[in-house]
Amino acid sequence: MRHIFLAALLAATPAAAVIRVDINSGIAQPLPIAVPAFATPAATSTAAGSTAALGAQVAQVIANDLGSSGLFRPIDPAAYTTTVTMADTTVPQYASWRTVAAQALVTGSVTANPDGGITLACYAYDVFAGQELARQGFVTTAANWRRAAHKCADLVYSRLTGESGYFDSRIVYVSETGPKTKRIKRLAVMDQDGAGHRFLTNGQSLVLTPRFAPNQQTITYMSFQGNRPRVWVYTIGSGTQEAVGDFPNMSFAPRFSPSGDNLIFSMAVGGNTDIYRLDLGSRKLTRLTTAPGIDTAPSYSPDGSRIVFESDRGGTQQLYTMGAGGDGQTRISFGSGRYATPVWSPRGDLVAFTKLGGGQFRIGVMKPDGGGERLLTNAYQDEGPTWSPNGRVVLFFRSLAGRAGTANLYSVDLSGQNERKLRTPLDGSDPAWSPLLP
């Protein structure tokens, strides 16, 4: 999406006067924030509806984004004592917003452009200090208005927390339907808030573990197409699907390198399962592990220098790290129970994993050296973690007990708080969160 700055990103205000949300230890009382309908200089028709209607829809998306983080409490618009005009977007009526106990205010406008597109202007204010915190504008097609709203929410989140946002992103996952013993599984993709949902495959072949490429236009996954379990890639724009190599053995658990130049995955050869790296340019295949047993679920560090993976080489499923070339293989998990599905945080500071113990599957995090292990969930079966683009939220799927047990997507923040269910048309599993969209 094309975007432009309408003015300086941050207002020149005294640091001590600016409100800030501390997100390091969880939030007991979310910050009250007002997000009234965005104004328009004139109600003008666009391909996505009138600019007046879009103004209300944009505000709702922003409020939903911020509220979903658990850090903010959007105030019910029914409590507002004023509406926002074009003049109010740059000179807010602070007294009116103080009466509803809003500590922060997000306003803006939606303007129709001569080429059929729109300009969305976004402003954030500290209500009690009476100061502007940030402003930015986005020029885009009318059809892309939701992305502009997500970017506005990211701007507000970033200014008030000091960390990058994660709302302008997508999720790919496995959509499931049918009885538990005969599930139909299809690839599906959606915005992080569940909007723009669409199915990518038809369910005729079982699919597992979809993962985004860094460019977000390609997805790698495992498919049983033709009764041959192997790694495939799907190109989102064209819808084309292609098997990765014609390997005679089962290949699975694929993931792209941070550069997008390589794929790492597991392949079973001669009764042993090891991790391999495939150079997508030269198609050169390199074996990275050789220990007896099953080595699988590899995940790169953000800089591409190391890989975390799971292995039962020591007798039980545990987590290990190694260099990108397979050197320095070291066990990092030593707690009770078994560990699986590790994935490195985009910030590089943590590894998320599934822990199996005491009859439960739980989501946890630890440092890359194995220290600081913490469990974030406590349900019957939580597994398959994936990180938000800013490394602050972990998405996973939860299965319920019983023959008719369903599977659904959930998220939780690093404090173990703000657990919430994501809406999907059908059951969902194996999620993967994209980086921020360009």
C-alpha cells in the first residue's frame, strides 16, 4: 500500500508529559482510549462506499485492533459527548474527552482523491496533557481502507508502548472440518483480525504446517497430494502450487530462511529423520543433522545464523540449537516433560514451544540458551505457537477433549494475560503469523 507522511511523525512534546503504556509485566488496567468516527470534508462516494461511512468503519477497526491487544480499553461511543469535525482532528476539544475519562484520543479523516483512491489522516493525542502525540497519513485505493486503518492502529500502539505494532499483518492456517477421525484440511489466509478470509486449497489433499516466506507472497507447507507426503509451495497471487523437489522420501515441517533463499525441512531417509537445507536458487540439498532418531520442526533465528529444532536423540523430545550450517548442536531444554514445535521470536530474545507433560499440551517460552522458561497457557491441548511480527504476542491452536473435539486459534501475550480466541469460519490449527505487510 502506498503511503505518505502528512506531517512529522512525532510531536515535539516534553517526554515527561507524554503518556506511555508499560507492557513489560502485563496490564491490570488497560488505558482508556477514545476512537470516534473519522471526519470527512465532504461525504463522497468511493468504490468502498461513502467517505462518511468509511470514517465510522475505520474508527471501529482501529478500536478493535487496540482493544484486542489488552493494553487499551476503547470507550463505548455511546458515552461520547461530542462528534469530530475536520477542525477537531487537528484541534481536539480536550475538555469533552476528559469528561468521558479518555486518557488518549485517536482522530482522523477520510478524503476522496481525484484518482478514485482515498487519503486517511491519523492523529493521536494525550487528552489530559492536551498534546499531540503522533500524526501520519496514508494514500491508498478505496478497497484498501482496512489496511490504512490497521496502519493507523500500529502508529498509535507504537507511540504509546514504544514498540512496533502488529496489526497490519496476516495469518495463514489450516482450516478444518468434518469428524475428528476424518478431518478435511484446507489452507486458509486472513488478516490478523479475521477479515479478508479466503481458502487457498480445496481440501482434496491433507495439508499441514503452512509458513510464510519473508516476501509474504509464497507459503510453504506439507501436503499429502497424490498420497505422497512432501513439502510444497503456494504462490498467493497466482494460486500456483509446486512440489519442492522430487524426493523419494517423506519431507515435512518446512520453513523459509529469513532471507527467503533457503528452505529447511525434515526428511525421512533409511529409518532416520534429519533436517535438510534446500537452496531455492541452485536446488542444492544439504543435510544438517545426522544423529539417530527424529530431528524436526526447525526454525531460524531472525538473523539466519542459528536454528532451533526438536529431537528425540536423547530418548525424549527436547529442544536443540545449532548453527545454520549444522554446527554446534546443543540441547537447551531440561525441564520435566517433552518439548516440541519450537519457533524463534522475531526479536531473537525468546523461543516459543509446545510442552507436553501431566496430560497437557501447553505453550511456553524460554531464552535461546534454555534459561528463563515460562508457561503461558494452561489448557487441555495447546500447541503450534507462532509469533506476532513484534514478538509480543504468541498465536497457537487449542484442541478440546473428546471424539468431537474442535480446534481453534487463540493468542496470548508474553505476560500470559489477554488470552483470546480468534474468529475463523471453521475450526483452525497450525497457524503462522506473517511479518508486517510492506
